[in-house]
Amino acid sequence: MKQMFAWSRVICMSFILLLVGMTVAQAAAQKSLVVGMELAYPPFEMTDTSGKPSGVSVELANELGKALGRPVVIQNMSFDGLIPALKTGKIDLIISSMTATAERTKSIDFSDPYLQTGLCLLLQKDSTVKSIADLDRDDKTIAVKKGTTGHLYATNKLKKARLLVLDKEAAAVLEVVQGKADAFIYDQMSTYQNWQRNKETTKAILTPFQQESWAIGIRKGNNDLKAKVNAFIRDYRSKGGFERLGDAYLKDMKGEFKRLGYTFFL
């Protein structure tokens, strides 16, 4: 009788442990996926009229969360604070139109690329500049946004020009519009948009002088999450997800890029 009671206790304990194990696994699966981005880069990262996160990157993050079975929390922060936040575990991923560079891969890992772009130039309307090489002169002032690949490129490649490092894209554009800077180095899509908004005072060179790709930032050593993110990107692309995002947020630009003979990147 005692032996039967002992076996019953073993079976009950095993069942309880199994349930606990399932609960822990389910809780881990349901743990929020904290995604860092700077909500100041429409139409990729922005807020809607009610102040809620919106844009291409927000939708991408939410779709990724669904695929992983984890609710998504968007953490809005300055662009140059994203990598430190990822390294210290304050966020799980970076989805913020971030270019995967060799320098950044020293600190964090990246997913497979999900978008192709490149660095271009916004210039004063009457500028005689034909290429990035024309800007590396003592009498030139170049505006860049802090922490971007445009900032990195200018710091490493332009040894003679004066650099004007600013925190906000809009401030850099204004420097060109007001004639205080000769050029603003930024990505192809944003350069196009800023030119369209300021056609009377600016012009653009839209052929990239440096090709780049955007990817999702992942903390080093988190190989399991990296594999799942890459699997999601492949699946999402095969099902037309990126094409739908492009049509939803960038349809007019897609048509204009086609008209101008530029390959659209999403």
C-alpha cells in the first residue's frame, strides 16, 4: 500500500512539474519583444495623429512579433542611443532604418538585409557640385545627422570639408535650405523627399555614392533569436510582405523612382 502511495506521489509530482515546465515555456514565449526605434523618420518610424507608433518599421516589428508569438513593445529613443540600449539589454532588437556596417558589427549582430539603399546628396539649388569628391574642400560645409552612416562617411572620408553635426534630420535640411551648408549627406529615400519638399531652394544627386543595406540589430550571442528573425524575413518576403508595405507607405515614391530610372529598394 505504501509503495502504491509512493508511486502515486511520484506520478503527481511529475505531472505538476510538467505543467510548471509548460507554464514557464509559455511565459517565455509570451514575454514582450522590446523593439527600439527613433520615431522621427517617416514613413518608416513615426507617430500617428493620436501619438501611437506608426510606419513601415512599426508594422514590420508587429508582424515579427506575431511570427514569434510575442507581444511587441516599441521603445522610442534617440538613434545614437539604440546600440547602447541593445547591448545593455534594455531592448531586444533594433528596427530603425539602421544600416548594417562593419563598425557596428563590432558591437552588435545584424539580421539578413531587408532593404537596399545608399548615401546621396541634398545640395543648394545653384550648387555646381557633381559628386561627393567635389565636397572635400576647405571652403565646403557638410551637414550630417549624428550617428548615421552619413556622419561616419564624412568623418572618415572628407578630410578638408567642415562638418556640421546635428541631432535632427530637419535641422540638417534647413542648413542647406538657408545656404549655411553646401550639402546634406543622407539616404536615398530621405534625400528625395527633402528635395521634393524644398524644390525652390535645393536639388538632389540621387545616385548613391555608397551602397548600403538596412537590417535588424540583435544583441551579440543571441543566435536563437537571430535565426528566428532571419527565417521571418525570408518568409515575409516570399509572401509579398515587403511589397505590401511599399505600396501602403511609399506608392508615389515607387512610381517616381521608376520614372527617374532608379531601382526602388523595398
